[in-house]
Amino acid sequence: MIAVVEPATEQVMAEVPRAGVEETDAAVAAAKAAFPAWRAVAPGDRAAILRALAAALEANAGELAKLEARNAGKPIRDARGEMAMVVECFRYYAGAPERLLGRTIPVAGGVDMTFREPLGVVGLITPWNFPLVIASWKVAPGLAAGNTVVLKPAELTPLTALELERIALDAGLPKGVLNVIAGPGSVCGKRLVEHPDVAKIAFTGSTEVGRGIAAGAAQTIKRVTLELGGKSANVIFADADLGAAAAAAPLAVFANSGQDCCARSRILVERSATDAFMSELERAVKAMHVGDPLSEETEMGPLISADQRRAVASYVGDDAPVAIRGPAPDGPGFWYPPTVLAPVSNSDRAAREEVFGPIACVIPFDGEPEAITLANDTIYGLSGSVWTRDGAKALRVARAIETGVVSINSNTSVRVTTPFGGFKQSGVGRELGPDALDHYTEVKNVFYATEEG
């Protein structure tokens, strides 16, 4: 059995059966058996099932949010927002089955057509930081395109994924189309990657694990979508609205306790504005509400585990330039205070590695060219922000930063209707928006001869 621990209390909140290779193979077999019938469902009928699933998720959103808040340690307000996005995601992709369009191509001697065909069984491996919402980014387009799914949630946070499977069956999704297995990534995830009947792997997690998945998938030429690590830059120019930038910066790093691949944890500030910005930032960080995830006031909860807290703490040694330290509760729970290191060099360990915790590094720069150089001086390229009142400069810098998602005068990264994914070692492929469907289908070309004789 898997003992599921509540991060805010350090107590076991549930136990679920631990899957292994045998259970993984059974889930793949069930998905393979269900594929021909699911693929053959008329597009309008498949869309209706997905709309029914979205409605069922909406009806259960309150309980799902509470379960997610407890299991992942995230503030209840954030969990509610994530459940709203889960519903939106299934509703959005419910429109896809009737809009997976091919083309006709002018050729000599006949008619040439293309079709978007489903891949078959897809294996989805999801992380513990945003358990159900990231699962929805993969499950919804995968099902909409006509694939069947084996979903392996993180071992630390399996509860809402298991609820998704139950809700989907109750909403009318045929048995075997969505299969959830809770077990270790080193066993169940590895088996999905190597299984010859799995046509694709979609993975969200660390770059290190992603490298192994890419190598394993190559053995059977599986399609892969990889959304991996990040070390995003929050670039703040002296001509920006510094009050707005400083007010937004804490949750750009500390939301979800910093356990976010999009976290803008490198705060690049134009040197002439550093003192003014730091004064505003200190006020914002120290005003944060850190505590019980189920409290309506909470903005940041605990880290996911004791191991994660130890890993985060290792970045703040005795000689670390701690400039700001926010509040954190005493007592049970995997708490770590929101912490700002300043000034920091971009070559420092805390600025190079993905901490995955509530630690921000403030890095001064002089002028636009240096800002771009520093922002790009990383193996990652997932997200980022640019703050300036100069519209031309904003677009120049946004285009020059080597990252998949850039926001101007904003710290938002993700929308259901727009593509999300990384450059460099932050991943391969795109999730969300219409682009995601390209990664759950293959293009088939058909030539129909029409010449007489």
C-alpha cells in the first residue's frame, strides 16, 4: 500500500494500493482492448462524453479542491482555481473531436487527402506539484483525439487522479479508456516507457528524469512530450512600475511553495532600481500569509515532504546572502519560509539549479543587452516575465529571451487556449491550446487515383 501523507500535518491521510509491473501491464492491456471502440466513437458522441465529464468534474470541484489542498499542501484558493482550470480544459478539448481537420492537396492523377489519426495507447506520467490540473492537460487532448490512456500520477499525490477515474466512469466514459495506476515512477513509469504497446509518453517532471524517459522511449521510437525543469527570469527594468512588479514578484516564485517549474526565481533588476525595488519587495514578502492550506487567507503552504524541505534548505548555507525572510509556522508540517537572496551572481548554485522551493535570487544588471544575456544564461527555457513601460523594449526583450512562455508586465504563464512548453532542456513539444492535439495524433496521407483507364 501507499501511505499518502498530508504535508501540513505530517499525518497519513489515506492509503491506496501500490501498483507494480503487473498492474501497469494490465492497465495497458485494458487501454489497448478499449482503443478500437473508442476510436470508432463518432466525433460528436465523443465530444458529448467529454462535456459530460467536464460537468461531472465541475459538480465535484469543491471536494476535489479540498482533497488536492490537503494532499499537495497547496492553499485552498489555489486548489479551487486549479479545479476550475481542469473543468475548462475538458470543456475546451470537448470541442476538438469535430474539429480535427485534414487537408486536400492538389496532385496529378487524383485526389490527395490527409487525416489526423489517434496514436493508440498513451502513457501519461504526472508530477506531485499540480496533480490534477497537469493530468487534465494530458488526459483531455489525448481522449479528444481518440486515444486511450494510462495515467500514472506521482506516488506522493495520487488521490485526485484516482477520483478522476471514478468520476469519468460515472460520467459515461467507457471502461478501459482511462486507466489510473498509483505506483513508483521507477517501476510503473519505467514500464510504461518500455512497454511495446504504448505509443506515446507525455511526462511532466524534472529534466534529469526527462532525459531518462527520452532515452528509454527511443528504444521503441515512442512519441514523447516532455515538460521539464525551469529557472525562469523575472526581468525588471528601471522604467517599470516597480510597485506592481514587486507586488507580483513574491507569488511568481513562492506560489505553490516555489514548487513550480514556471517559478520566476531569478529576479533580474536593473541596478539603478535595485534599492527601490528591494524595499517594495520586502514589504510584499513579509506580508505573505503562510500557513494552513485550508485557510482562506493562506497564500503559501508547506513543502511536499521532509526530503524536499532538506533539499531546499541546502541552498541557504551560513554564508548565503539572505536579504529577506518571510514568515513560516512552527510545529508539524514541512514548512520553509519564503526567502530572498540578494545580491546574487548568476553563476551561484541557487541561481543555476532548479531549487523547487520558496527561494528567490535577486541579480542586478546594467542595461538591456546584459539583461538578455543573463536571462539566457541557463540550460532551461520554460517561462519568464519582462517589466517595463517601454513597449518596443518589452517586445525586443521578450523575443530575445530563449524561453517558451513570456509575459509582459505580468507573471502569468498558463492558459488552456494557448500553447505551453519549453526551449532548451525545459522540454519537447507543447501542451494546451490547439497545438497539444498535434502531439496526440499522426498525419496520414491518402492518395485516391481518379484518372480513367
